[in-house]
Amino acid sequence: MPKNANGKMNRFLIYLALIVTIPGCEYLKGTGAGLEDETAVARVGDKYLYKNELSGLISGRTTSKDSASIVERYVDTWIRKQLLLKSAEENMDLNEEEILKKIQDYRYQLIVYEYEKEYIQKHLDTAISEAQIQKYYEENVDNFQLKQNIVKGLFLKIPNEAPKIEDLKSWFNSNKPQDVEKITSYAYSFGDSYLLDDSVWLDFDEFLYNTPFNDEITNPIQVLKKGKFLQTSDSLFNYYIKINDYKIIDEASPLEFVRDQVKNILLNRRIVSLKKTQENEIYDKALNSNEYEVYK
């Protein structure tokens, strides 16, 4: 057996022993007590990792082999972090006061974040009506200018040997609902890939992606303004696009295209308002109970 394999096997046996030596793996469940909890698993300098700190790593359904592997990875990670910290402390001119201030700031941010999150979960009304969405959109429509060309339409990719090619072309050039149904049925039977929901706004680049159109169309705006039916082919497939409607860059986005964005904006505004409400409630309560003073 190679030397490094022996080393890995030895480490595995050691970590396996850490698990099986205590009946029921009590120390991993955080129920160990007394000297057992003070048994060291690893050391870096004057820092020790104890068995009781491994509590919760292993579930009751984990096999002994998997348990040993989990413990080994955890201990290895702990050692690496401690070595990095030790090296930093030995090789840097640390400003302890500044570090302490940053720790305090981080503690404040972490505690307040968790407190605000709990408050928001309890009080946030996530129901946003269509009327609220419509109202915000209309009042801020200038903020929703398009950054890309978008279209409503149909896309179909079929093998070159597919039947009824001429019929398909006539269906794509038709505005009759029954012909759209024929395209849908044809796509399910012979299509290699397709987009058939012509009620949804999509980025025009999605229609062109991974097709010869992507290289052939150098002026998308001109193409959109010129025609409603596009066709091309390569050595294996024919590609068809039917444009029912379009909007170009710098025009106002249709509400359907930005509905989720508007909803998220309204939710975020409620969250900001809730945070301010929570802050004011705490401040008013402290003011009424004389919990703070300002000395002049």
C-alpha cells in the first residue's frame, strides 16, 4: 500500500475511534458531560478543539464510515482556520482596538439583522393587488425603459426532412387562430424545439439564440420593423419565427414584462417601512420609560 494511503487509513481509523468509543455517540449529540467533554480532538498552538464542540455534526442515521469522514473534514477545516489565524496574529501589526470595534459593529449588524428579519416575517403583508401594481407602474413608467428588444411570437425549429413544409409556411404567415393551432400541433409532432406561448413578452435574443438568425440578423430593430415572419435554415434544420408584437430598446416596458419587478419594488418599500416602524416603536417605548438620557 502507498505511503500516503497508509496515512489516510490511519487518520480514518482515528476519527472512527472518536465516534465509536463513546456509546451512542453521545458527545456528538451534545449530551456528553464531565471529563469526556474536555477531551481534546485537536490542537493548534494553545488552542484546542474538544469533543463537545462536535455536537450536532452527526445524525443518528449516519453510518460509522460517513460519520468518521464528516468529523475528519470538520477537524481539518478547524485546523486550517486556526493556523491561518495564528499566522495572521504572528505576522501582522494588529490594532486590537480597531479589531474589537469591528467585532462589535459586526455583532450589532448580525443581531439587528436577525431581529429585523423576525419582525418582518411576523408583520409583512405580502399580498399586492393588481391595482397597486398598475398604479405604481403608471406613476413611474419612465423608470421602466427597455434595455433590450422584446417580442411576442412563435418560434419553431424542425428537421429539414419534416413533412408539409409549404403548409407550415402558410400557417406562419396567417393570422387565423386555427392556423396557430395547426402550428402548435405540428410542433408537438415534428418540432425539435419551440416556443408557442405568444402571449408572453420575451427577449428577442432568446428567439435568435443558438440559431442561424443570431449571425444573420445584424440590425434587430430594422428586422422587427420590417416583417412579421422570419425563416432560415442550416444543414440540419429549418427555423421559423412569427412576430405578433414587439417593443424596442428605450421604449417603455409593457407592464406584463416588468410585473414581477414592480411587485418586488412594492414589497421592498413595505420592508423599509416596517424597519422604520420597528425602530420608532422601540424609540418611543424607551422615551416613555426614560431608558435613555442625553447629557448637555
